Amino acid sequence: MKTRENDVVAEYLREVDQRLAGIPVLQRRELLNDLAAHIAAEQAERNLSSEGEIIEVLERLGSPEVVAAAAHEEAGTRFTPPVAPGRGKLWLILGIAAAVVLVLGFCAFFALASGDSSVEGPAQPAATAPPAPEAS
């Protein structure tokens, strides 16, 4: 059970560390060491034994985003939340699709607004007379 508790803390610290990009390395290490020491002290003082109790301690500290944002504010650096892998491409594709829909919509609007109300259906074959009989 101790391993799962350590895994939760390690994952939390890893997520905080990922969000600290832009903060000087020594300051990052100091913050992560302080967080780890605080979590360990809480575990020891309160004799926490379950993963749920550890998660409560982490929730009181704040999400990794909140902790990183506070650290960036204190350091005077800019906090930019990480983008999930593949998310950048998704937004690009959605943006292109939206642009195409807008362009087609404008084209349709201007075609209808141009006043040409004659809408022709598909071309019909011309009526043809039956072939004349051949003279013999």
C-alpha cells in the first residue's frame, strides 16, 4: 500500500514540475523539495495511511496548475498551461474547417443576394425528332 501512496505523491510532484517550465532550475527544485517535505510531514503528523487521505492533503495544497501558477507569479515568470498531446493539431483542424464553412457560407450568401433568382435545374436533353427513313 505504501507504494501506491508514494505513486500518488510522485505523480503530483511530476505534474507540478511539468508546469514550472520557465522558472529557474534551482527555484524549481527548492519548490518541489518544499512540497515533498510538507506532504511527508503531513503524513507523519497525522499518521495518514490510505491513498485517499494522501489525496486530501494534495487537494488542500491545490491542483498542480494552481501551485505552478502561484510559483510563476512569485518568480515573475509567465505561466502557460501545457497543451495535451494532439490537442494543438485538433484546434488547427477545427480552425481550418470553420474557415472553410465560413467561406462557403459567404459564397452562398452573395450568390443568393446578387439578385439572380433564376435557378436552373439539371440540363435536359434536347428533344430530337425520330430519324427519317432512308430512301432506297
